Amino acid sequence: MTGQEIVFALLGAVAVGSGIMVVTTRQLVHAALWLVLSFGALAGMYLVLTAEFVAWVQVLIYVGAIVVLLLFGIMLTRAPIGTAPDLDSGNRWIAAAVAVATAALLVTVVVMGFGDAKMPLEAGGGSAEALGSAVFRTWVLPFEVLSVLLLSALVGAIVLSRTDIGGARSRGKGD
Amino acid sequence: MTSHVSAALAPGGDIPAPHIEYGQIMPILLVLGVAVAGVLVEAFVGRTWRYTVQVPLAFLGLAGGFAWTIVLGLRDETHAVAAEGALGVDGPTLFLQGTILILALVSLLLIADRGTGSFAAQAAALPGSEAEQRTTAAGIIQTEVFPLLMFAVGGMLIFPASNDLLTMFVGLEVMSLPLYLLCGLARRRRLLSQEAAVKYFLLGSFSSAFFLYGIALLYGYAGSVKLGDIAAEAGRDAGSETLLLGGIALLALGLLFKLGAVPFHMWKPDVYQGAPTPITALMASCTLVSAFGAMLRVFFVAFENLTWEWRPAMWGVSIITMIAGAVIAITQTDIKRMLAYSSIAHAGFLLTGVIATSREGLSSTLFYLAAYGFTTVGAFAVVTTVRDAGGEAGHLSRWAGLGKRSPLIAGVFAFFLLAFAGIPLTSGFTGKFAVFKAAVEADATPLVVVGVISSAIAAFFYVRVIVVMFFSEPEADGPTVVVSPATAAAVVLGLAATVVLGVLPQPVLDLAGHAATQMFVR
């Protein structure tokens, strides 16, 4: 076992462990913070695989933006901070069974599919340059269409949340 | 959209500018461009003028895209990949895109109809709240519907044209996201509409995740997401069978969900019922055409050498889709839910054309899609005209005696139902005959037997609606029929297409046959 493999396995254990903590902790804010650790470990795994650009994007977007957004969401909706016993749903054992079965299925498929196949790591395979030329050349059309998708999502968010016409505040749609 | 990227990178040198065939993908660019222009209209045009600007803009975009598609179809060199291999421009794609654009134009007639008022004045207002009453009374309309519609149509054009799975996924999302939103904007029965939107969103995200995982497995198998590369790798019979079969299954799951094939049909009745009826018309026609286009491309290009692997599963799906759609439709009492189950049964009939995997299968499926699309838009247009005090009269019992009250509209609806049932001299018969013939030629005769049996079951509930309309006494406080010019135009277009494709189908059959001669590009 090389050093790389050991680091990779350790980071994987951290990612899975903190992922389990996210769904088992009884404090909402703690769950968000455990998520930071899980995403960070994932970024470390990308780094080990020499995809440094992807790793930093992971840190910037998932750790930096999404988790902060989650924390803001918790803060602004005035959710109770501290232990919340009602975070556990009555369906949790069924959900756990489904999750374990799904994980087992996915792991089986990947193990059966790849088995002991080895891919040599090449430096620069996941660099900004390689990714940039892929995104802006081969994948330029889907990339640009994704910006259209974001625009339509923005317009939709405004449609569903803008209340300044009637003046009434409405929060938590559908309740 | 793409030009500024190439312009910004070209002088730098290291990355060569991508080559985009603007002429060949212009219908897509035009529709998405109009959508972006519509967003700008929302931002800069005053509220009183927005509707008057948005409607012609959307009409021009769709009509321009349709005209451009026809021009592309008339030239003979349309069998190429465009935009760095992301999109395939070929006969079937142009036929599908033209069908989607013309059906979207007819749906736009319904959506733009102010008289029926299908959309919420303010979607953000809580149902039943004071704000909702105030905005409704003020006559405000949510004109964001038009750019969202154009975004969705743009996605529908990309979805069947995409030559690799990544572009296909992006097209799927661009198509679906605006539709999730539009589903929640019904003016009446707001809670039902919001429930439909949330259901559609959650289940749609689930199926997208499956689709994405299927792409990942196929990438693991072939080392590429291009459909042609996957076909080449599968033809070489190398690599891991597990990844390939898992990938096919998950990809098919995502596609079958969009078609509403059993057992992935649960969303369809709820969403069709809850969504504003013009949007239901759009989903029942354009989304189905687009999803079938993508299905055909994936199974005819990427999995063409694997027919033995996926055919048995598709047989099963097709059989249970036809039977379940027809049988469950009998128990429905809501007209929109009934049409949703009818749409599920028709997805089953269409799948027999996919299973044929022949040139005839392709051309007959293309014809069926066009024929069914027009009929279904017309049928939902009729549904918008039969109105109670509280909006559309959805319950079947309210339609009792409509034939005596308004013989014309009841007669037209009866004709659409007969077309769904596949009675000769309607487009439904020609379409069904074509796909079943292709299936028989491809040795799928048992499938055709099941198809004919479930057509007979389906005819039962279509005829039942006709009996309710013509042979029962009208209620004293029955619904009134309100037909505004735009809706009338949509009904007439749907009716004309249903009659013409039933009586004189040969030109369109030839067109579909010509489109299918070279099959899909890769």
C-alpha cells in the first residue's frame, strides 16, 4: 500500500463517518458543520487524485458557499438552535434500511464493474488547464446552456417568492 | 451566448476556439434567445405593456424556429453533428424539433389566452389569503410564464438532439425545471397545483439522479459519454457487462419516467390534474415528443448492438404500460386524470415502435408522435372551455348532457376521443396502424396483440365519456361553454390536424419516412 492509498482511505473514512454524523446528530447547526468536514474530506480525496482544480472548486463552492447558505437558511428561518428531538422522523429505520440497501447495491456494481482495475495517476489530469479546455471547447454548448438553466431557475424563484405586489409576506410555501 | 466565449479565448491562443455551426442549431438558439429577451422585457417594460410585448415575442420566436427547421429540412446535407459533437442535426431530429415547435405554438395559443385566465395572478401569494384576492381582483397577470415557457421549449429542442449523454442531461434539466415551476401556477385550486408542482419536482429530481448515475456507469464502461462511442465499445464486446447493463437500466429509468411509462407513471395523473390546463397541454404533447425523441436516439444509436439485452425489459414495460394505462383510466372520474391515463396508455403504444428498432419503427413513431400531439393539445383546449363558476369543470359528471347544451364543442371532443381510441379516418388509427405494423415486421406480434386488446379496453372509457355527454340529461346548473378566439384557434388546429392525418396521412407519412431514411447521425 502506497502513501497515497493510505491517505485516500483515511479521507474516505472521514467523509463517510462525518456523513453519518450529519444524519444522526440532533442539532441542526452541528449537522451543517459535520457537512463541512465531509465535503472537506472529499476535496482532500480529489487532491490525492491530482485533481487540484476540482478540489479547490469543491472547497469554494460546497464548503464556502453551500454550507454557508445552509447556515444562513437556518438562521433566517429562526429554526431552534440547540438539541431538537423532533429531528428524528418515525420512518428512520425504514429510511436507514433503504439507504443501506442502496449503498450496498452501488458498491456491488462498482466492485463488480471495476474489481481490481488500476488506473495510473497522471499529474495535471485534473488541472485548471485541462478542465478549462474541456469545458470551453468540447463541452462549450452544454456549459452555455447550463447558464440558461440557472437563469430560468432565478426567474422561477422570483415568480414563486416575490410578494411585493400584494404586500403580504408569505413564507414556507404549501403549508 | 457562445460567441463571447470563443471571442474571449481566441486571442489568448492556448485553447483553440470551438467551432459552432450556428446555422444548424439556430432553432435552439432562437428559442433560448427569445427566452432571455423575455426576461429583459420583464425587467424593463412596464407592467401594463408586458403582456402585449411578451406574446408576440414568444410567437415570433417559435414561428421563426419552426421556419428555420423547415429550411434546414429542405436542404439535403442535414446529417451532421454540430457544436463540437454536442448536437446531432439529422432527419429524425429535425422532424421532432419541427413537431415540438408547432405543438408549442398551438399550446402558446392556450397559454396566451387571457379570457380563460388559467394562471395565478401572483404565485407567491398564499392560497386563500387576502393578498391573493387583492391581486386577482386587480387583474394582474404573471407574464413570467412566457420566458419560462420558452426556456422549457429550448430544453425540449436540445433533449432529443443531444449527441452525448452530458448534453442530454443538461437538456433534460433545462426542459424540466421551468415545467416544475409552471405546474404550480394554476389560478384555481392553488393547493392542488402546488402539490402537483412539488410532487413533480421531487420525483423528477429523483429520476434525474438515476439518469445521472446511469451516465456515470456508462462512462465507466465506455470511457466516453458520446452515444457513438458507447455503441462502438459495446460492439467490441469489451469491458464490464455489469456497468453496461446497470447503465442501460438507470438511463432507461430516467427516460421512461419522463414518458410516464408504468411503473414510473405515478406523477402523471396528479401533475396533469394540478397543472394549469394550457401547461398540461404543453406537457402532454411537447414533453412527450421530446422525451420519445431522446429515447429513440439513445436506444437506436448507443444501444443498437444490445437489442437482445434491453428488448425483454422493454417488452415488459410496454405491455404493463398499455394495460395499466387503459385499465386504470376506466376508474377515473376527473377528465384531466382520465386524459393523463390515456397518455400513459399511448406511451405504451409508442414504445412498441421503439422496440421494433427498425427504420419503419422510427418513422412510424415519428408520425404517431405528431398525430397524438395535435389531438392531445386539441383535447386539453376543449377542457379549458367547459367552465363552472369556480373554473374548469373537471369532474366527469359535470360534463353530463354537454351534447345538448353545446353540441359543437361536445362533438369536437367526441371526435378527439375517437382519435385517441384509434377509430379509422382519424389520425389515431393511422398512427397506431403504422407502429403496430412496424412491430409485427420486427417479430413483436404478441406485443401488438396486447396493444390491440388494450386499445379495445381504452375505447370503452372514451366511449363512456361520449355517452355521458350525449345520452344523459344535462344538470340544471351545469357548466357553461366559454370559447375565446385563441382557444378556438387551438381547437381548430388540433381538429384539422387530426382529420387531415386521418384522411390523407400519406404526405406526413412520407415526410416521417424521409426523415428516418438515414436514421440518426452519430
